[in-house]
Amino acid sequence: DGSFKKYLKMRVIGRCSVAITDSMVLLEKLRAYGASDVRIFSFGVGESYLAQGHTVYSNKSGVQSAPVYPSRKKLILYSNRHLEPVYNIDFLISLAAELSSLVVDLKLIVGATGSQEHALRKLSRDEYPQLSIEFIGKFDDQKNIEILSDGYVVHVSAASSDGGLAASCAEAMGAGRVSFFPNHGDNG
């Protein structure tokens, strides 16, 4: 399990064009895992999550959270962007299929609604019937926090828009989750 975590970290972080964090501690960790261009930016997100008594990272003072990194046994990919072409949800479905050979219990949760919903459901049903894909439709902030609070969740986004990527990153960081932005389309 530990070697899979290290492989995943090295593979993803080492291939980042730019890594952004909000702390010096994470800056050093990102560099240790191969990120060459690491920048600090104070996102200022997650205040409502923190106000509920949650913590989002572990430190020497003993502040703890649920596990941030996925295991090889279980992984939940979560996308909560609208089901529109700019968000490339079809690519995320194919990515889940690719990862399913590495993870025993893999699930993709697709939030929101949009013009592509029918086509994406059909794609899932026809092309990837072996995958566990849940379309949850519209959701409120509490449901978003609930999903992001699961220790096996990795937030994924393949949005072609900078705004979509920024929103995904901010939401995931606000809940202490890993954000994964695969090289796809304009993100490549």
C-alpha cells in the first residue's frame, strides 16, 4: 500500500507543470516528490468547513484528518463540475476505466447536471458497464463537503477552463483532499 501511494505521488506530482500550495510545509513535500515549479498562494478557502470543527491536515502538533491519499484497495474519484463539454466528463469516465485495473474498489461520483447528462449516462452504461459510476445530480454545499470528507476521495477535474480548474482545486484544498488534474485538452 505504501509503495502505491509513493508511486502515485511521484507519478502525478512529478509530471505537474506547476504545483500550487498554501503552506511552506507542503512546498517542501511537493519538491521532494519531484515538482520543479512550486508556488505558494493563500487560497483562503474552507472556512465554513473548518468552522464545523473539521481539520484538514496533520502536523507535529497532532492535528489530524482522515487519510488524504488513496489506497490501492479503494479509491473514489469525484467530479462536481457541470455536465457540459468544457468539463470533459467523458475523459474522466475513461480515466476511471484505466485506473480500475490498479484499484480493487474504484468508484466515480459525478455531481451536477447539464446538457451532456444523457450522453454521459449512456456512455457509462454502454462502454463501461463494469465501472461503478454514480451520477448524483444537483447537490448543496453540505453534500459536497460530505463527499469531500471521505478519506478515499480524490477530486478530479479535466476542465478546459481555468475557472473550472481553480474552483475544483479550491474546493478540494478546502476539505484537505487531493486534487488531480490530468493532462487533457488545454490542460496538457
